[in-house]
Amino acid sequence: MPVVTTQLPPGVAVGPGRNGLSRVRVNTAEATGEVYLHGAHVTAWQPAGAAPVIWVSRDSLYDAGKPIRGGVPICFPWFAAHATDATAPMHGFGRLAEWQLADASASGGTVALTFQLADDEQSRRSAWPHPFLAEFRVSFGSVLAMSLDVRNPAGHPLTYEAALHTYFAVGDIRQVTVTGLAGGDYLDKVEGFARKRQDESPIAFTGETDRIYLDTEATAVIHDPVLKRRIEVAKSGSYSTIVWNPWVDRARALADFGDDEWPEMLCIETANVRERAVTLEPGSHHKMTATVRVI
């Protein structure tokens, strides 16, 4: 079992999850939730009286050496493939590391958990050999609030990318639309990172979609007529938003993603990537937040 450095309030329990991986479970009058210490990975959030909001693949591996497919992976300190090292893990080492539960508190049915990750011998041997302290805080209640705060204790600047790669459960992606990103530029990964402009109409989904929206602090809203709900994703300290659904062929190519699951999910990712990577001066820190509510 992992080291837990805080007393646990009522409604919070730490124990073995899938394949023996350590997880924190939350169960209060306001919501239920779940976080694996492997990656400080949120795998569930369900407000009281609502359907589950977070999606996880039934084929996710829950292996200590691999990322969990779905939920809220923490991509850190790089996004996608490493720029110069083909052997480095996709989306960084943050989602593969064992984070420490450093604090847990409850107030009015809402539970807040704080997880920490610092550099160690293994990370310093990686493709990003810098001192750092990362703190992920997640609050489960009628609202899901998440923040990633990275601090630079080194004597030199360091630059990193990060994303809260959130997978949302939807009724049928073919009927879903997303508003809030109209008029913005984006990079279309499906078409070789071609730079495009989003028109004023809502984003609709008719095939594989993998877009990095640039220089945006906007709130995105998922409109889901099948589940009869909207999901609002507000953010701060984030200047990139990624929108992703793999569709048929890409889903089949992913070993930890069910071939028929692609209609059930949509990623809206709160991020700072590519030209909006964060540079921290010595002794400084940067906090990125995402606040999710069903409206």
C-alpha cells in the first residue's frame, strides 16, 4: 500500500482497486468518486442523482507500467510524443508514476484530495531530468474541481507541457455538439496539424477528431441530447483546449480501447501544450484548473 500522509475524513477510503492498484474512493451525499494513486488518475465522478460523468474503457489495462485508458490522465511534463526521444513514454511520466496522497478533507459533502509528485532518481534519468514538485488537487461534490500546480525549485528555468486529459461519458458522439470555441484557431492532427479556423457553428462529430485549440481560455460546453444534459468545462491558467474522439478505425487500433466504445466518449482537455508550454523561472509555480459541472 502507498504512504498516506494525512488522516482520512468520513466518506473517504484507501484500498486496493483493479489488479491491486491503490485507489482512493469517495462516497458522500453530494457525489461518489475514485482516484488511483497510479498517475493520480481520476477514474470516476458521479454527482448525486446524475448519471456518471467520467468515462473509462472496459478494456483499460490497470497495469503499473501502463496508463489507464479513460478518466482524467495527467499528461506531464510533455504532451503526446517526446520531441527528441522516441523511447520516452507518450504524454510524459506523470500518468505512470505513483503519486502520494498528501491531504484529504471534507466540508458540506464535498471531499478534496491532494496528491503530490516530486522528482526522484527515476525521473531524473528520464528525458526531462529537472527538479520539480507537482501537486494535483481534486474536489468531488456537485462540481468536479481539479488543479495541477507545478513548482520549480531549481536554479534555472524549466519548460513543461501539461494536460488534464478528461474523458467524458456521452450518449452518442454522432449527436453531440460542443460550443464555446467558435472563432478560434486550431491545429488539426488528423490532417497533419494543419492550422484551421473554427467557424461560428458548434463543433459536430462525423469522423476522427483530434484538435488543439490555440490561445483560448474559453469555457467549453458539451451538448448531449441522448443523455439530456450539458457538461460545462471551465478553466483557468490554461491556454490550449484539446478535443478528441478516435472514431472507428483509431479505436480498433488501440489495444486498451473497446472497438465499439467510441460513440460513448469525448475528450475535452484542459492544457498548455506546444507554443503555450509553460516556462517557470527559478522558485516560481504555475496552476492550471478545470471545473466541471452538469447543467
